[in-house]
Amino acid sequence: MDFGETMMFKSQGEDIPAKDILLQVFAALQEKGYDPINQLVGYLMSGDPVYITSHNQARTLIRKLERYELLEELVREYLEKKV
């Protein structure tokens, strides 16, 4: 093992697709009476998890991914529907 090289660590946990995480978080925010779009934008812009409810483990779920991964998914879905 070369300790001078950068290594990537992958946990053995479950890999939930970004799309599924976004949909679950969206549903949890709606159930709690929040505006899901505003809350998700607030989280994506600031990185502050308090924008996401802990209801149905939504906050834990969304933190499984980096914000850029969530943005990639949103852009991909949007553009695939446009093309």
C-alpha cells in the first residue's frame, strides 16, 4: 500500500440513488408542511442541514450525499426532460 497516494474510501453501507434521496426528502418536507423547493434550495445554497426536517430521517438521508451530487442529479433530470 502506497501511503503517498490519495485513496478513496467507500463505506459498505447501502447506496441510495440521489434521485431517491431527493424524492424522500421532498415528501418528508411536504408532510411537515414546508415548501420543499424553498427548503431544498436553502440547503443546497448554504449547506446548513437545518433547512431539512428530521422527519422520516430526511436530514440523515440528504447528508449521505455531497451537495454537488444532489445538484448533478437535479441538472441531469431537468436537462434529460428538455432534450
